[in-house]
Amino acid sequence: MTDAPTVTGLPDRLGETELAALDAHWRAANYLSVGQIYLQANPLLQEPLRPEHIKPRLLGHWGTSPGLNLVYTHLNRLIATRGVETLCVWGPGHGGPAVLAGSWLEGSYTETYPDVTRDRAGMERLFRQFSFPGGVPSHVAPETPGSIHEGGELGYSLAHAFGAAFDHPHLLVACVIGDGEAETGPLAASWHSNKFLDPVHDGAVLPILHLNGYKIANPAVLARLPEPELDDLLRGYGYEPIQVTGDEPAAVHRALAMAFDTALDRIESIQRAARRDGARERPRWPMVVLRTPKGWTGPRTVDGLPVEGTWRSHQVPLAEVRDNPEHLQELEAWLRSYRPEELFDGSGQPVPQVLSCVPSGSRRLGAVPYANGGVLLRELPLPALEEFAVEVSRRGGSVHEPTRVLGDLLAAVMEATAPRRDFRVVGPDETASNRLDALYEVTGKAWQERTLATDEHLSREGRVMEVLSEHLCQGWLEGYVLTGRHGLFSCYEAFAHIVDSMVNQHIKWLRTSRRLPWRRPVASLNYLLTSHVWRQDHNGFSHQDPGFVDHVLNKSPEVVRVYLPPDANTLLSVADHVLRSRDYVNVIVAGKQPCFDWLTLDEARAHCARGAGAWAWASTEQPDREPDVVLACAGDVPTQEILAAAQLLREHAPELSVRVVNVVDMARLLPNGEHPHGMTDAEYDTLFTRDKPVIFAYHGYPWLIHRLAYRRHGHANLHVRGYKEEGTTTTPFDMVVRNDLDRYRLVMDVVDRVPGLGARAVVLRQAMADVRSRHRAWIRQHGIDLPEVADWTWSG
Amino acid sequence: MTDAPTVTGLPDRLGETELAALDAHWRAANYLSVGQIYLQANPLLQEPLRPEHIKPRLLGHWGTSPGLNLVYTHLNRLIATRGVETLCVWGPGHGGPAVLAGSWLEGSYTETYPDVTRDRAGMERLFRQFSFPGGVPSHVAPETPGSIHEGGELGYSLAHAFGAAFDHPHLLVACVIGDGEAETGPLAASWHSNKFLDPVHDGAVLPILHLNGYKIANPAVLARLPEPELDDLLRGYGYEPIQVTGDEPAAVHRALAMAFDTALDRIESIQRAARRDGARERPRWPMVVLRTPKGWTGPRTVDGLPVEGTWRSHQVPLAEVRDNPEHLQELEAWLRSYRPEELFDGSGQPVPQVLSCVPSGSRRLGAVPYANGGVLLRELPLPALEEFAVEVSRRGGSVHEPTRVLGDLLAAVMEATAPRRDFRVVGPDETASNRLDALYEVTGKAWQERTLATDEHLSREGRVMEVLSEHLCQGWLEGYVLTGRHGLFSCYEAFAHIVDSMVNQHIKWLRTSRRLPWRRPVASLNYLLTSHVWRQDHNGFSHQDPGFVDHVLNKSPEVVRVYLPPDANTLLSVADHVLRSRDYVNVIVAGKQPCFDWLTLDEARAHCARGAGAWAWASTEQPDREPDVVLACAGDVPTQEILAAAQLLREHAPELSVRVVNVVDMARLLPNGEHPHGMTDAEYDTLFTRDKPVIFAYHGYPWLIHRLAYRRHGHANLHVRGYKEEGTTTTPFDMVVRNDLDRYRLVMDVVDRVPGLGARAVVLRQAMADVRSRHRAWIRQHGIDLPEVADWTWSG
């Protein structure tokens, strides 16, 4: 790697003094990175290195560190000279040592963690805590000042960067993308985010593709492309790539400084053109391609094998340093190659030259408020729900599409946030399909490409974001909320699984950040899962999967909340609640198809506040004795079937005492020791009884209910119906029949479990079986539901 | 859209007769597509269209159909004129009507489904069954002849196409990519698959990017790029794009025929150069960009709004046809515009002109054997396990890295398949990290980019595939096994969630295809999840998630199998089993870190055959009475902790009768009525007792065990320990302590639940609590595990 840097034609902006200072900062950061991986004592090398100075377990990754340190150094210069507010998203895995080094040098680390002082003792603590039990992770993480991005799972850095930049017009979001990460699908899709970024209302994203050649044990695809091919690719993504290549520090410093200056000039000119001159063409934003050796400045060879510039420098280049005197010596030589005595004074404080590039105050990368979004967060202006509630004069006497009712509420929020622009709705091209199109009366769909006369609702500054990538929706929204704003992700239920792994990481981020006192609460990440499993009439099996709820409920209980509102007003109440909440991942499952209205707004509020409750109006129980059976339900379709079953029982077995229970907040079923929303055993027993049969009609996989309630009294009497993977293309009622969730089957379940019906049991059971047979014959012939089901209404 | 087609400079290869024939085939397919969406009777329009001819529910999507039909027609021509074996992957959603039309026309549909005859009655059946209960889905699906690809969830078409092409040197895989799908991350990453395709040993992939301008309700990103930018992008991906643009049928037919011929010429020349002349440079493969209007040839306007060429043609362009006489009339005019009387004779059979482009026999797209991979599948040559088994002279007397032992077996399979090339191992750059590097002694890592002197094991024809994209690994392997080969996907446990949604679709594919008698069984899709939750010493929280097993166990029990082998020999036995199996998704969770050897090969085989069993050698129970407590375990780390707990109990409470049970096959815990591997209640009771305390140490989320076993006797006595989201960067033993899965905690659990220990209980409990406290202090100070744990060995 001896090519000269390829930024040319611009005057050299670095004087010798500045160059030396930048190099000093970089060397200091490299020194601190190596120290974190290896040392537990003797941090300044004030005495010769001995085995006991070395950590007992060598964990960490050197390969990516020098490149990240270089970027940190030069972003410092850029911020200090330009004064631009900058957030950096550090994509590469195991980038911890570098970003921690930068933060410690600039002082933001000590401000965040006062016990890690900016002196010899603090340096030792910084070294020791790294990848140490109870310490800090190897990846950039919530613990890292200045970060909104967990570097452990790769693929999401660029989407996070764009999410952070939306509606932050004065912010520059730098984003370092490793060449390993660049192979992932989500990252590959993220490049096209520039088609959704408005140069007027949004900030700028500066991607820095760091090609150090290797991922873990293999060369990286993009690093080995012929340069013209990579150039085509990046231009095809819509960027203007600026190349910086080299392995000679001074030359690379010069080239990178020039590249960053060039990029900033270009960004300022784009923003000026759009903001002042009204330019409307999608700009070609600049980006930097930085090619430097993996493990640069580390050992060239170890045990006779090449290390610097190869995959061998990925992790810990010198192993077994405690036991191998030669390696110990090589480590000492490596550390001393940075000349620590020039970088730190005798007390361990960085000398002024090292710090001369560092910006001040909240402009420092580790202190920028955007990375601790809670400090910027404002309450969402939520209107009174009364404006949007549906009138319920008779239960089940009217139908509404719940998500359409919600759409009106979201539109009002969108409108109320028009001046402040801190609310967005994202979705994979399904916002209208999910009946949220009232939003288009107050905003448009973000779109910077050319438009045609037949297009509708596209807008350069729209705050609805539609792209056919659940990964982008998720990544954008994460970046948006983590930098202090609010939002909602509406998604087909089955395809929320596409982002299973991303939501894992976001939940982990929140779990960790909630335990860090300096991290202020951010808005919750809210999912609206609709177009759900029971109503995939034309999509069929591929679109039927209710398991996202199961996935989320495996994660940290302090973070996750799951709601299944059974009608329009309960959906409004739940939505109002989650939009006000902080630091959660909220999952709402609600249908978009016409659904009976069961509760008035006041009733809905009370019911949602309880999270689960008996519906006396649907029950036939007597006040002074326990019911014979509890019919429980969660979800809109199961609620309808349970109510229909209750009605059948009222008609055909009027002597039965039936209690109907509806569950909105799934975590209520968990023991109160396991989830903050969990009921006490006494509460549970009061609602479900200790020993009566409970027939539970649930929206998703039935065993989820058992997994939540297995510790409860009477669990042996709990009988759950739900989706059991009998998916297909068929009518709504046929779906519930195939999965044994239909009203007739539920009545049979009651008959089978409640004693005392005598001979009536046989007759009733047969009647129910007959209508199910009739259904099967009818559907085979007509392809539509039985009239008595299609036209059914509740008679209270 | 009036641009002229942009393929120029080549002689027009279509004579007027051929042009007319191609257009007739296309019109016939379009007619059949519209018929499927709308008609349930009068399929040939032999009488005027009346409301009762229309289906009661109009489901289906017209928008994508004409483009897919056009491709089908022209692939027919290409196959017939060139004789090339061709498989087509149809990416766009809701492509069912088109592909079904093509198959019905060529006769392969009737051969597959004899009741859908190629005549009037069969046409009516074809129409009626579409999106009808008990019929066929709207998406391309397992039911569709000639398909290996479910079109419902978007993103995977191109990865499937490459998977199908690997090691099929004579196959051409055409792949239609919708512009909606092209926005997804997995698809965006898939373009780079050409860096892994060997022109000598692999077939060719011909991507056909179909830009019809819109996804569901929005313009598509790629469709709106300025053409030079799209061209840059596709060249940057390494392709030579051939543009076909138009809305005038004859011109488009000419251009597309020419484009396909040009592409085939180029492919043949690339293959010749590589295979005959030894060319070693990565070729620039051709691809086609096809721009035609969405809903082309459909209604131009409906109710005064433009439809053809806009997003309004996405679904059913004319709604409420039964009730709206004007729409009924427009539908009839639309259908008659294809001139069905010229295309079908009075009995409903396609006229010879329509069929003249159709290839014959197994060359037809709906009859190609590659799409029914089971017919091509050969048994894997699996060597005797004795060659690889580890010797166990004393239980726990030695340690091995189980996945390294497996690596030797896999290498032998790789070697044995060298001449036939029908086995591949895929992974996201983790094959060596996962200790499977013995593979590199017999094959290399597939790589077509340039190589450097420091690279290792890269090979143009290697059958290990490493790319930092779980999506690509999964998509490639799916395409590979569905076309009749074998493979294994090794993955970090936590990041298998990245492909949750993909594995959903593959499981659904298998569930459906198992019920289709004409689909022959294919090799199972095998996961090796390693680098698991308990051993993420340097990665920490972001890499800790054992929930993929939970995800998979929600799906169809006839397809899914989950194995947790506790040592090297059991891993060998499980691997041997899954590599021989068919039509499953097998998940193996096994560690890569040194693990005690517990079972000899023969014992391992017997244990795996049972799936779960008591380990008498670790138990202290008496032959003639039930044990006081059952210590159960599943997974390598929990097994070690259970055995250590058993040893502590033997020492400190020798009077206790303890049974140790190990579970390898998780589905054994399910009732036998719910999973084919499930135990009967009698079997379960024999193993776990009906009423004794069971302390179960499980690898993953503890509630999974409850979800599997909640119907069993004695479920109230089942106490499960497992991972409860207490993840962090720490030592191996500290991880189990934090999650209460450690030996000391397990002993305390026994003490708390087994009566009769008297005063000893208090002492023993305190002793265990003391050592846990000592651990906490030790780890805070030293960062490594207590010596008594680090150096522990089993004393039998």
C-alpha cells in the first residue's frame, strides 16, 4: 500500500505545526488503544514492562483501532476549525478502544465517569476496565460517550446516521463504515438513504468508508474491487467519493484533512444552494473512501508472519505476552514507538500539543448532546383523544378500522409538530395499506427523486418515510429517537421478524442505557403491527406469523411492552400511552380491517390502565359466586370470537355462569416479580379464578400464554387457542376455523371442560360441530364466509 | 414511457412470424392472468360477461403480471432456440398469475396437477382456484411448478438464484427482480454474489431488473434514478447492463429478444474463456434492465384516474365488478383486447401459434428438474464416525473443542464430494473462528476477486463460502439445497436472528412442499449455531442471545428439529444424522470452546437416538426407588454445571438419590401428539418422574422448557434455570453465576426443593452462597474465574 494519497488539486492546508499536533493526537490515541488491550498497570511505561503489568486475559481488537483513531483526530480538527456540530457513528466492530481513547483525551470521558480521571491513575483505570468483568465492552456501546450506535452487530451504522440527521438541519453526522460491515444487506441498502434526505430541513451525513482490506479472516469485497468499479458503485449510490489512500502518516494526515475540508465545502455549498437559492435537484453528497492498512502502526510481523496490513492484526496481534518474553519485548517496543513520553506529562495528562486539535465544550465528539438524545427531547404535543374517539352507543353496534382511527390521531400529532419537526412515521411502503393515510393530509412522503404527474403525496420535506426495507425503517427510526425525537414504525406483522436482530440490539441498548445515570431517557421505539396473521386473505401463508411478540417478550422485561387493543378506542388509548412513554420498545398489534367497537373512550382508558379486566357486560356471572368458566381473549379477532362464543353460550346454555376477560397488556400475565406490569397472584386469581376452566383465545402462538402464566394457580385449567401455523390463502373466518380459534370450537372447549351441562352438553357439542362442517362445505363451494358469520353482530 | 428500446447495433433477429407468435404467447398469458384474478366461469368469454362469472372476492395483483409474462415468453424463446437448461427465479410479489399462466400454457401445469387440464374446463379450474380457499396462493410458491422461490416476502430472489447456480455448470438461472424488492437490504447485498461465482464450476445467473416504476403505493428508488446513475450502480456491482425500455409491444419484443440473445452470447463467451482458455479474471456478467409500464395492457384509466403505468395498477385495477356494470364492461373489453378467440380454440386449448415458442420436455420452465431438487439429490458420502470420534477412557478426563472435531468430519465430506461438488459450508466470515478450519485442507474459500500474497485459503473453486452477510449465507444455501444439494450454515448463535424471517419462509416452503406429492424431498437446511451465549468473553452483551431456538420451535413441528449435543461425540452423532435427513430445518447448538468429553461414540449414538436419557454414571439413584430429585440439562455449558452440581451433592449430601438427565433433542420434551419426536407421557414420567423436583439447567431462555413441557405431569415441580438476559463482557463462569445457572446455585435449588435434608440444608445452602460471594470478589479483583472452577474436573 504505497500509493500516494489521491486527493489533489487543492492547496495543502496543514502547516507543519498542525500536522505534528494531529499526529501527536493520533499517536496518543493509538497508544491508549494498545494500552486498553494489554495493560493493567504501568500505563505510562515509566518502568520496563513486566509480565504482571499485562492483563491475565487479552481481549480486544487492534485491527480497526488506528483507522478509527485517525478519523477521531481529523474530525476534531474539522469541528474545531469549522465549528460545525458533529455526531459520529462508529460502525466497525470492536471499535471501543479507539472511541474511548478519543473521549478520554478530550476530557469528555472523565466528565461522564469522574473516577476515570485524565491522569496516570485514570489512564490505568481506563486500561484495566476495558473488556474486564464489570468494565466496558470491546464494542462501541451505550457506555461510550458520544455514541448512539452499538458496534457489536454490524450493518446499521449508515441507517442510524441518516436517522440522526433527519430534522437536525445544523448537524453533521459522520459515519465510519467498516469494509466488513459494508457487505451486509442493511448497510448495502442504507446508501440509498440519500434519496430521502432533504438538504433544507435535514442535516448532512458524511459516510467514511474505511477500507482496511480485511474483515475477520478474509479480504473484504469492497476493498478488493478495482478502484474504478468501486467508484462506479459509490457514484451509482449517488455520492461523490473522495479517495484517501496511504500508509505514510504525514501524507495521510495531509490527504485526510484535505478530504474532510473538501467534503465540508461541498456540504455547505449544497445546503446553501437548497436553503438559500431553492435548488430542488437531489444533490450528489460527498463521501470519503479511506484506505489505510489494517492494524496500521502495529507489529509488522509476529513469529515470522506478516501482521500489519493483514487479517492477522484483526484481534490481539501479540498473544501470550505474559508468558512469552519475546512478545513482551515486542509489545513494549510497539508501545514505545508512539513515544508516550512526548504525549503525556509525568502525571499522565496529555500535553497541550496532543490536545490542540480538540474542540471545546459540547462540540467535542464525546460531549455532543445529540448522542444523548434525552437532553434534547421535548414532550410530544398529543391532542385530546376525545377528538378522535369513535362513539359507542351500543356495544358492537358499529364497526371501524382501528388503524384508520389511529391515523387521524397520528395526523394531528404530525400537524402539531410541523414547526418543530420531531415526529416521523416510517413503514415499508405500507402506510396507506395500513390505513394511516390521514397523515398525507398534513405531510407528505419524504422523496428527493424526480416525481411524475401521477405520483401522490411525495414531498421533499415529508415526515412519512416509506421505503421497501424494514431494515432501513428500523435503522432510521432508531437513529431518530436516539437523537431526541419521536416516531412510530408501522409494519405488516409477519415482516417485523425481518428486524428481529435489530430490535434485539435496540432493546439491549435501552436496557444498558437505563442503568447509566448520565444517559437521559429517550422516546420509546413504537411498533404498530397490523395487516396481521388473521387477515391475510390475499397474501396467504407467507404473510402469516404472529411471533414477533414472542421474540420481544424474551428480552429484558424492564424495556419491552406488548399491547393488543381489541378495538378502535382501546387502540387510541394505547397509542396515546406509548407515545408519551420513554426508554421502551412498545409493540402494538392491531387490525386494519373493520372491527366492532366495544368500549367507549372512557371505558377504553380505564381498561387499558388496568391492562386486563373482566367485561361485565359480556359476562353472565352472578355477583356472589365464582363463574363456571372464564372466557379470556387478547387481540381483536380473538375478542370477537370469544364474544360470539359467549353469546352462543348465553343462548344455548343460559344456566352457565360465564366471565369474559380481555387482556390488552400482555405482560400483565407475568408474575409481578418478573415484569413491572405483572399482576400479583392475588390479582390474577381474582380475575381468572384459582381453579375454574379458563378458555383463552389468543392472537398468536398459544404457548406464549402458557409461557407467561405457567406459575399461576390453576394453570392446569388454562386452555389456550391461537395460531398454530395453519396458514393459507382463505377467508377470515376460515382462518380461525383452521386454527380452532372460532366461536363454535370455543363453545365446544367450554362444553368439554365445564361439568354439569348433562345431556345438553352432547347436543350443544354436536350443534357446534355441525355448523363447522357446514362452514367447510360452504367455503369450498363459495369461497366466502357463511352468512351467519359474515353478518353476525353482538346482541348484548 | 415512449422511449425507444435501447438495445441497438445488433441485427433484428425476430422475423414477423416469430414476433407474432411471441406476442400471441404473451397475450395468452396476460389473458390467463386477468382471468385468474377475476373469473370463476365463462373462461373463454364465449358468452357476454355477466356478474355471476366474476369471483365473489377479487384478490390478486395485476401490476407485475404483464412484465413477468413477457419474461416467460422470451425465456421460452431463448431456451427453445439455444437449448440451454434454464431455471427462473421469479422475485416480484404476487407473481402467481403470470407463472401459473406460463406453466399452464406449456403443459407442465397439467402434468403436475392432472385435474387442471389444458382445455376449457381446466382453464376454468385454473381461474377459480387462484386465491380461492383451498386453491393456490397469489404469490409464486411451492405449489407453483418450476419455482424454488416463495415470492411473498421480498429480498431473496437473487441470492436464491446464485445458490441454484453454484456447482451447476450447465445451468442458466434467470432471476427477475422487482424494483420494490430491489430496495431491500438482502437484495442490495446479493448483487455482489458475482464475486463468489466461479465461471468454470458454476452456472450463470442472468439478473433481469424489472423496473415498472412503482412498488405498492410509491415510486421505486431504482426506477427513478437518472439512467446514468443506475448504470453506474449496476456496473459498480460488476455487471454489464443491457437496457430494454418501451411500451410498444412489438418494439419491446424485438428489443428483449435481442437483449436475451446478447446476454447469452456474452455468457457463453465468458464460460468458454474460463473453461477452455483458462481466463482467470473475474468476468463482467451481463444483466438486463427491463423498463415496461406497471399493469401494461391493462385499463389505461378507471373512474377517470390513470391506472396503467401507475401504482394504481398494483392490485385489482377494476374493483366491484359484480356490482358496477361499467366496470364489468371495462373488464370484458380488457379481456377481449387480447383477442382470446385467436389464442385458444373452441375447446380452450392454446392454438399452435401460441405454443410455438415453448420448449419441450424438461427444458420447459415449469418442468425443469432443478426446480424440484429432490429428483437430482444424491446421498451424501458420509464417512464412518469412528474415524473422528474422540476417545473417552474416563468421563470428563479430556477436553475437545466440539466444533473442531466436527470440522474434521465436514472436511471428510467435503473431500468425498470433490468430484461431484454437491456440498457447501457457508458462514459470515466465521468458519475458522468456529473451529471448522480443517475444511481448508481439502477446499478453499470461494473468491473471484484479486488475491494478495498474504491471503490464505482463497480459491476460485472453493466450496466454503464466507461473506459478512447472514442474509447471503442463508439465501445461497437455500437456493443450493432446493436445487438438489447439501450444506451447512455455521453462524454465531446470536446473529442467526438476522435471518429469522428468511428461515420462516424456508420452513413454510418445506411444510407446504412436503404435502405436495410431486415435490421430492430435498436435503435439510442445517444450522450450526456456535460461539454461543455462554462464551462471548470478549464480545459481550451484543453477541448474547439464545433465542433462535425459540423462534424456530414456533414453526411447523413436522419441519423443525433442534439439537443441543453436550460434547464432541454427541455433536458428531447429531451432525451425521442431520446431514442424512430430508426436508427439515435442523438447528444444532454446540460450543467451540474446550468442552469435557462425556460419552464414547457408541454411547453418544445411543443417547442421540433416544434424544434424552438418564446418565446412570452421573446419578446416585437406587435401582428400586424413584430419585429424590432429577437434575436435567440441555446444552454443553448447562451439562457441565449440572454434573458439577451432582458432584457437589454426592460429596455434601450423599444420602440424596439424584438422577441426571440430559436432553439432546429438544422436541422430545413436547407431547407426542404435538411433535413427531415428542415423548409419550409414560416415557416422560419414566424419565422425569411424575412428582419429584426437577431442576433443569437449560442453554437458553428458561421459559422455553416450560412452554415445551407445560402439559406434563409434575410440571409444577419443574424448576428451570437458563439465560435471563444478564449478558455482559465477563468470564465464562461469571456468566453462569450472573444468570443463576452455576453449579452452586443449582445445588441451592436442590436444597430449597428437596425435603429431608434437615439441618444439613442450612449448612449446605450457606456454603454454596459463600462460594458465590467469594467468586464475585475474586472476579472483581482478578478478572478471571476462581481456580476451583477453572481447574474443575469430574470425578466419577
